[in-house]
Amino acid sequence: MLDTIKKLIDARKNKTLLLAQTALPEHQYSAFRKLFLDEFGKSGLESDLERLFNEKSAHTRKTRHGQE
């Protein structure tokens, strides 16, 4: 499920970057792209989602094994 969510986000990231590239001068686009990918890429949203899914998965395993 996490992979499906990442693919959906990636498609929208690509569209957003394409739109920004057509609307911004090159130097502004470069700065925007870096900030955008920092927020929505592996060091931002993607890592947050992975952490949430891992926490949920760990909680589910504990519940199934009667540890909670």
C-alpha cells in the first residue's frame, strides 16, 4: 500500500514540477525544485509516510500477538 501511495504522490510531484518549470525563470525553478523535493521527497513526506506505516505495522503485530 505504501508503494501505491508513493507512486500517486510521484505522479503529482512530476506534474507540479513541470508546471513550475514552465512558469518560473530557470534560477527560481532550480530553487523551487530543491525545496519542493526536500519537502515531498525521501527526506520529507516519503520518510514521514514510511515511519507512519512502520509504526502502524508494528502496532498491528503487537495487537495480533496479544501484547497490547
